[in-house]
Amino acid sequence: MSTSGEVSESIEMYLVSIATLQAEEQPVPISLLAEQLSHSPVSINEMCRKLVERGWASYQPYKGVTLTVEGQALAEKVLCRRRLWEVFLVEHLGAEPQEAEAFACQLEHATEDDLAERLAAFLTYPTYSPQRKPIPSLFGAGEERPARSLATLATGQCGQVINVVADEAVKEFLNGHGVCPGITLKVLAVAADGSLLLEISGRHLSLSRPVALSVDVAPLTETAPFDAGPNPRPNGGSALSSSRDPDASEANGGGDCS
Ligand SMILES: [Zn+2]
């Protein structure tokens, strides 16, 4: 089974490996690819020839391979499936992020377009994996969704947690309630004092505004886009309500769950 009919699992793994490696170095040396895939340079050469024949990669002698636009798109399609399965396995089956990635690498090759779309919708279109790797868009070149503070989300809006920047006690508290990078949540209500009622993994959680400010999220477009129209939060006059500035100082923080 494969994600696009004629593309075999091993071709998909080559495409994904080259895509990952070429983010660091381009073209990708055959030796590096051989190491990554634990294949002999001879079989790597043979496969690269196939990729070139099919228009998915170009090859420069003594330098290595580079994906074409078409090859890159195929690689992102597979990676998108992998990351979606990772989110599913971690959020809904309680898998550890690393074991989730290994399982997801098997599932990605057996995930047809229709299933991938249903999975993405079920997960409310996450943008980051549990290991905080960006998820390529199902629909081609991704729209960047910049992070903002959870406290800026409006009632009804969903977001995916990207980072938590707080002291250990607060992080531990949030972690204990499932607020970790990669998790999606929904704002059910915003109180007059700015505190939030959230739905997260089917449970409800109330966070004070200062705590919500320490959580960075990528808003998901389930409701109206964030920038369309006035912010409905009751204390919209606050300096903190309409800008990312208060969070700028958090940019270098950690925020790992676990
Ligand atoms: Zn795989």
C-alpha cells in the first residue's frame, strides 16, 4: 500500500529521508543517505537513479541528490501523514512521542488521501507534531500559522500548543492537565477577568489569565480567522489583549513536557 498509488513504501522512505537531510545540506551526499537508511551505497545509487527517472530528484555526480519540486511535494505528503498519526497516537492512545513516531512511520505508507483528510479533521488540523516538528499542509505548501499566546484566543477558537514558558511548578501543573506541545485545545469561555475555560482531550480545564499567557499556541481556523473583526474578549482594552509583545520575552524559553 502507498499514499499515492504507484509510489512504493521504500520510495516514500527515500523521498522523506532526502527531504529531511536536505533541510541541512544540499545536495544530499549518497553516503549520508546510505547511513540514514542503513542501505549500501550501491542500492542507494540504484534507487536515486529511479527517482531521477521519475522526475522526483536530480543527481549531481560526486555531490548527491536533491529533490525536485514534485519529489518534495511527495515527501511532504508522507511527512504530513506521519505527523498526524503521531498526534493521534500521543493525544488519543497515550503513546510516548518517540514510540509514536516509529508507529507513525509504518502507518504513513498505508494512509490513503481520504483517511489522511479525515484524520486531520478529527485532530482539528494540528500544525505541530508532539515533538514540535511542523506538520506539512495536506493541501500543499503550508500557510504559516504564527504562534501567539493562548490568552489571545477567543471563545470557540481552537489552538495547538507549541510551547509553554513558565516556571517549573506551573509547567508541571499544565503538564499534569495535558497542556503540552502538540496538544490541541479549544476555548469554551473567557471570563471577565480574562481567565479561560478550556476543553482539552475531552476534559475541561480553567486557567487564570497569567497562566494562559505562558502558553504559546498556533491558532486553528475552526471558527472565524483571528484577524477578522474585533476581539470579543470582554477586557479587550487591556494592553495584553491585542499584541504578541508581552510574549516576546518568552521566545527563548524551554517548555518541554515530560
Ligand atoms: Zn515510514
